[in-house]
Amino acid sequence: MTVAPPDAVGRSPSLMVPRPAWRVDTGVVRATTVVLVDDHPVFTEALSVRLEDEPDIRVVGVSSTPGRLVDLVEAHRPDVLVLDVGLGPEDGIELMREVRRRGTRPAVVVLTCHDDAETTERAMRYGASGFVRKVAPVQELVEAIRWAARGEVWMSPPLLTRLLAGWSGPARPEGDADRLARLTDREHEVLQLMVDGLAYGAIAARLNLSVHTVRTHAHNLQAKLGAHSNLAAVSYALEAGIRPTRRGAGPRSSSA
């Protein structure tokens, strides 16, 4: 991910730069609060400065020390945690799980250096809400943060392609179909449209429901499938043999 280096004045690894006066909250639009954790200090600081340029995003915590992640999240209670899963000797996904075990549940946007379907699938099973490659433009991360804050999932197209390729094999054993059998007809409809790549708004329009009702169905089917997110539910559905139809809205429209 290419970002400009931070300014030499008014910035240090341990301090956050105050937001400019023109970005004072008016109460009309609430800024999405973000904690950013990556073990490369220059990258982390530069990226946090770039994100602060967005009027609807406020970086409330930054760390290049993975061991501080849990305490940082608990201290700031951000809407979104942006986390590099390749944190040197640390396991970023295990740290993400520890955050959730502590009861703090920010949406998580994962940064990754590789098109690694196995890591992506493992992260999404523990509730990650966005997946962005570090070589992607910064604007892609901005979009992922916005989607995650809305309760939806954003995934870099190359990562989604790899993930779907890994699901093109045989379906899961028959016993796993029992969980799908627990779903109501409406939940099956919602799940199919999620597999097709539709976000909550598009599903609501397709089924003539409110977005709130669609979100409720999505949460219910997550619970029945034992999934931590809608993308994890989609993973389960694909592995159980459910396939996308022509009704899909493209690779960026997966809801979370």
C-alpha cells in the first residue's frame, strides 16, 4: 500500500496529531473511529496521517507494537480496528481473537501482504470485516473501513478470486448440511443473495424488506450456522454446495 511519509513536524510515534479545526464534528455526521496496528512504524504513521485526511474517519490510536493491540483497543473502543495479520512473530489473527475474548468487538479490517486464501478464510471465520492487500491504493482501505463501519464486508478483488477458487472443490460432508436445514425459507433466500454478492441494501430491495429486517435475518442465520460474520456464513454456504447465481452484484458487494 503506497502512502506518503508523515510530516516531520507535529508528529511522533507515540502522539496523535489533533484534528484540524475544519474537521470539528458538527453532530450531522459521526466520524468512524479507527485504531491502526502494524509492526512497521514508518508505514503505520504515514498511513494514519493519510486516513486523517478523510473527513469521516478519525484515527484514535496507532501502534507498531503488536503486544499493545489489546490494551489499545480496550482504551479507545474504536469502531474499526485496522490490523496487519503478518505481525512478525505475533499472530495477528490470534490477537484479534483475544480482543474479542475480552469483550471488545470492533469491526476488523485486515491488511495482508499476500493473496493468501487460507489466512483470509481463517481471519473471516473469526469475524474480520474487511480484507485489503498492502499493495492496494490507500483509497481501497478507506472504502473497506467505511464498509466495515456500516456492518458490511469489503474484500480486495484478487483476494476474493483466490478465496472462491478454493471453494470450487467438492461440498462438505453431508452432516454439515444439518445446519443449513435449520434455516427458515427467508433465511435461505437471504443467504443465497449474500452468496450472490449482494449487500444489505440490495437484498432488502430484492426481497421487498427493510434493511433492518435483512440484518436481523443475517444475524439469525449466522447464529444457526455457527458463523462469526456474514462472510463466514457465505464460506459455509459455498463449502456446503450453494453456488452464486446470475443475480450477483459483483465481487465488492459482499455484506458482513
